[in-house]
Amino acid sequence: MSFILGTSLLAVVTALACALPGAFVVLRRNAMLVEGIAHAVLPGIVVGYALTHDLNSPWLIVGAALAGLLVVLGNEWLIRTGLVTGDAPQGLLFPALFAAGVIFITLDFSHVHLHTHVVLVGDLNLAAFHQLSVNGVSIGPRYLYVMLAVLAVNVAFITIFYPKLKVTTFDHQFATVLGMRTRLLNTSFMFLVSVTVVTAFHAAGVILVISLLVVPAAIAHLISRRLSVMLVLTALFAVVGALAGFWIAYALNAATSASMAVFFGLLFIAVAVIDALATRVRRYRRAGHAGIKGLLVRPPHEEAERLDGSSPAPSPQAAE
Amino acid sequence: MDLIEFFGNHTFRMVFLGTSVIGLVAGALGSFAYLRRQSLISDVVAHSALPGALLAFLTAVVVLGVNGRNMLGLIVGAVATGTLSALFANAIAARTKIRIDTAMAISLTFFFGAGMLLLRVISDGSFPGKGGIDDYLFGNASVITIADLVTSTAVGALALLLMLVFWKEFTLRTFDPVLSTVLGFRAGLIDTLMFTTIVIAIVIGVKAVGVVLMIAFVVTPPAAARQWTRTLPGMVALSGVFGGIGSGFGAYLSIMLGNVPSGPVIVLVLFAIFLISLLASPRRSVITTALHRARAREALRRALLAEGTDR
């Protein structure tokens, strides 16, 4: 397998592995918690590397994922004490953990050769450097298979717990009434997210991990009304974004993960704008008008709504 | 090294004073973000200050031909992109069905990704003074000059002055937004002013602390101060003091330790202050709550037993 093919495959698999659980992260409103997890795994990775000397060691992955889980459980604990209000609990723990990680790195505590730069954006090419070969034939980067395994675990988890995930995501109280162990499910799901973050970290860095987890799912959420459709679209956007970001970075000689993050942001804006325009045209047609004017003129009933003093923002029912 | 030696050294003095000013301003103004439950947007603003700071560097070096690291340009650029990112996140949440937490993550990764691309452009190109430009990520307090200190103190003082002048409006808007609107205060204007002061508090820290960890300066001191006080003036003042002293002490520690960036050390010191406050403040803390509960349980048990023997 050629280096470019292996690396672009790695980009696609990493994006898929992150984006699929990301769909639930977006729907469960955990996006900023994932931001915390992504920062908090750093000390776990550094300490794990000091002990194992292998960034792909399963011990390191599980240990660092536990550090990420610390943010989730700590957040829950801080809320339960009732002493810290608002969204502050989410912002209190992860900077401290991340700071500890940065200090470990600069003190060269574990001789982990991580530049603080790489921590933030990762290095896909470096991650793909270690190639595997069977009988002298290269079968792609070793890291690709680690990511494939994580992807498989994520797909398996989502498939097995699909009904439960669906109920707890959309109607948490109902799930509790049914007697589901919602906290256990939530914690295991967050642990899986944390494992995904740790493994993808190597290629994507803190920031792109968040982008991969959140943005493809958010784009899919914009234009889908069913969970199954949303999952398929999420996977599609993840693949498109990974390939586009990879080739843009390759052509411009820029950092791959930063290009992907920016590309995903632009894709989100494009889809949001097109979706808003399409909704407006559809509504205008239904109101008995036709043509491109719908793009420019506010639909009459929306004016009426405004005069009523109600919110000008279209409700989902109105958009339907 | 003793304290006299420490303060006798120009660089160390700059580090100490620079970080203390940042901690004081961010701590005091962060109180309003905390009480309005908008702490996480500070994280978005801080990360998104990166492309602005770098654009300011490029503009200064390429267009104006001056020192790319001057503090005023940095502040202007960082305020611009930081504010844009917050507006972007709010626009997504208001106009689409995406909720605010996802919107913040989208805005943060978009702006920070752009910043990392710009960083690559700068480090690949030949721009005077580009060495150590990635200090904007984790901060390097030892490059603070007297001019920087004067600028950030002046801008920080301006933000604090705004807070004092509009104290009544800020307080009312924070605790009773409806009443504030009914009384005729313009909600949009007050929100903009309050938000501007918080953004200023964030961006003056970019050079010394870096964009990645600045959130800790805005969130941690108010959360610690809240455990000790029940009044707003008390909270703002104490939060400022915690921020200032924690930052100064953290900077001192980082110099003692040697080759360690000051930002992360300060963050750990602030976190320690928060933990102590949360666990052991006399008025409201984990231990106080546990003691109260134990006492109440004991009193109830005694009352029930007494009732039982009466019968």
C-alpha cells in the first residue's frame, strides 16, 4: 500500500470512528463535555507513555481514557454538590488536567517526544509513519488497524445499544421510568467516547478530535429528521470532509488536521445557509407564490407572525 | 532564590506583575460570566483569539512594517476574532436547530483551526520576529516588556472602570434581566458592554498565558470566590484577589522550577485555590454541608428517641 493511500485511508477511518459516536454527543448536548475530555486525556497519555513507551498500547489507551472519564464524573460530582452553578463545572476540571499534561511534557518527564504543537493538532503523517507489512508486502500503517478496531467497537456498541441510546437521548425521563440504567449507559458511552478521543489524538490532536466528533454530526443534524438518516449522513460528511481536508492540506502543504477543522466549519456554514434558503423557498411556494423571489422576500405569514409579537424564528413545525 | 533576588530581576518582575494583572482583571470580570452561567463561551473566545492575534502580527509585519508582537495590535485583533466567534456561535444557536453547546464547539474548532493554519503560514514564511510565535498557544510570560505591561494594565483598568461605571446595570441585568428591561435599560447594550469587558479580560492574557488555558483564569477564581461570600461586591473583589495572587504565585513557582511555561503552573495554583475553597470554606463547602447534614441527622434521631421515651 502506498504511503498516500494508507494515510488518506487513515484519515477516513479516524473521521468515521469519531463521527459516529459524535452523532449521539450532539443530540445529548455533550459537545462541550467532549471538549473537556479531549483536553483532559493529555496527562493520561503522557503518564501512560512513560510506563509503556508505546502510544498504541492498549494499557495507555484505557488509562488515558479513564483520565477523560474523570472530567465526566467530576462534572457530575460538582453539579451534585450544588456549590458550582451554570456551565462552570465543565470548565473547571479540564484546564487543570491539561495544564498538568503540558507541564509533564515540558519537564520531559517521560521522554515522550511530543511537541506541544502536535498535542493540539496532531500529525497524521507521523501517525502513519510506522508501516505494517505481511510477508514483505506493506499493508498500510499500523495505526490504521488500531483506528479500525476502535471504529469496529464503536459500530458494535451503537448497533447493540441502539434502542437504549435512542430512548435515553430523546426522552431521558421515559427511559428512567422504564427502569433503564441510564447512568451506567451514559458512563459507558462517555468512556467509549474517551477511548475514541485517546486513539484519534495521535493523528488529530485535541482540536480536530472535537471537530471530528461534533461537526459532521451537526451538519447531518441540520438536514435530517430521523436518527437513522442522521447517522448515515454523519458518516458521509465525515468521509467527504476527511478526504477533502487531507487533499487540501496535501496541495497547500498545510497541517492536515487544521485544514480538516476549517473545511468542516465551512461545510457547516454552506449546508446551514443552503438549508435556510431551501426552507424559505419551500414555505413561499406553499403560500401560493412561485419562483426565485421567495429567496428575497419574506413570506407574508412570517410578517404576520411578527406583528403578532411572536418569535420570528421558524419553529420546526412551521418548517415542515 | 529569595524574594529580594526575585524582585531585583527585571524579567522576573515583569513576569510577576504581568501575570498578576491578568489574573486580577480576568478574575474580577469572570464573576459576571460565572453568575450569568456563560463560563464556557470564554473558552470559545480565548481559542478564537488565536487567528486574530496572528492576523495582527501579519498586518504589523507585512503592511505596517513594525514590531509584530506589540500588545495593542494583538489586543485589537484578538478582540475582533474572539467577538466574531461568540457571535457566530450565538447565530448558529439562534437560527438553526443546533443547540448552543454544539454551536460553541463548531465555532471554536473553526476559528482555532484557522489559527493553526495561519501559524503554519507564519512559521513557514520569513517574517521578522516570528521566533516563538507559537507561544501564543501556551503563553510565555518572560517575553512581557514594560510597554506590554503598561498596555495590558491600561486596557485591563479600562475594562474594570467600565464595570464600576455600569455596576448597577450589570448587577440588575445579571440577577433580574426581566426587571432590568422593564425599567427601561437597554438589554442589548448592557450585554454588549458586559461581554466586551470579559473579552478584554481574556485577550490581555494571550501573550503571557496563551489561548488554550485562558478559560481557567475566567472560570476558576469566581467559582472559588463564590464559596466564601454572599455579596456581589465581595465576590468580584475576592475573585480578583484570588486571580491576582494565584497568578503571581504561579508565575513565581514556574520561574523557580525553571523550564516550565507559566500558564499551566498558574492554572494548577488557581485550581488548588478552588479545591480548597470547595472542600473547606467555612460557609458553603463540601465539608460544611456534610457536617450540617450529620448534625441535622443527629438532632432528628434525638428528637425521635425523646418522643419515643415520652410515650
